[in-house]
Amino acid sequence: MKPQLHILAAALLAAAPLQAATIYNQPTDLSGSVASQNDPGGAGEIAKAYDNFTLSTASSVTSLGWTGSYFAGSAGGISGFLVEIWADNAGAPGASLLSATISGNAGETSLDNDSNGDPAYAYSATLATPFAAAAGTAYWLSIQPTLAGSSQWGWENGSGGDGAAYQVFGGSPAAITNDLAFSLDGTASGGGGSVPEPGSLALLAAGLAGWRGARRRAGVGVAA
């Protein structure tokens, strides 16, 4: 390929929008859940669960998914979720870095019952403001539904992390020796975890073909 073609290809790829991909995943093993819930009309903040993550490449986190279950009362009734990302403070959640309120039940989709017989559900949400995560830096994610009444919700256990999570229950913090189920989607600045959208690749191919055609019409040979 001629140097000019290399330059054109690089320019078009640089301008191509990136398609979000999964950049971190701790899938559920449906082995139980950790309480995390806010009841604004009753008991208030009953519990908040956290899990940590570290990305190998600097990334922009644009959306996330998670798994939870109802371990008491009736399923349903969630009016919103509070999703937060925290700095790490000596192996525990530290300063708040991002707070996002998700309206509604975040696309609550039925899965299966977990090992305790509790009905489990998948959830997902897009962040209105993407989170810029630095490479090799530990962060903490907390997920807490707004759920009133006698129903109780927990964040399901997962696998694939470091086997450590955290919970504040009734104002008392405690470490947890298991992972929680969530995934992060976004674009990685280092090239891993994201790819140009198919439409952008088509545009690149069309642009190269048009450039080669123009060179031929001008009477200049183009080597393959």
C-alpha cells in the first residue's frame, strides 16, 4: 500500500466512532445475594453493597449490567436505582467519584431462582455521564434500589473478581468475602475492549476505493 493510502486509512480509523464492548465482567453464580436497599418511606437506607474493580486499560465506562434478587416479600416494586462509583481507600470504599440515579426498574428481566430459591433478575443501565477509569486503579461500585414496603432486595453473588466486596448494613460497615455480579461496558483508550463500528469500516473501505479510483482517472498508477 502506498504511503498516502496508509495516511488515509489511519485518518479514517482515527475518526471512526468506537462501539462499546464489555470491558469488565463478574457473572452471577446465583449462589445468594447481599442486601442493598433504600426504603425512603419507611426504614430509610437499610443497606448498601459495594464491589471493587480494576481495569487494565484506561477506559470510558458508558453502561453497566448487574444481577439481583428478592429474598423477602413480593418481586417488583423498584422505582429507581442509585449507581455510584467510589475511590478506593485502603481496601474499602472512599470518596464518591460518580453518582447516577436510574429511573424505573432498569429493565428488570427474570432469570432463574438462585440457590436459596429467591427469584433473580438481570438489570442494565446507561450512564448519562460516562465514567473515566484510569488503568490499574481500584474503584468501588455500589448499586442500591429504591424499594418500599416489605419486599427486600439483594445484589447477587458473582465470580471472576478478587473475592472481596463490602456492605454497610444499618450503618455498620463490614468486608464480604465474595464477589458480586456486574459487568461494565465502554470503550478502552488502549485499543482493547472496543472496535470501530461496522458502518465506520464500510466508510473506510468506500473512501479507499474512491481515492484509488480518482488516482486512476488522473492517469496515475496505484500499486496493490
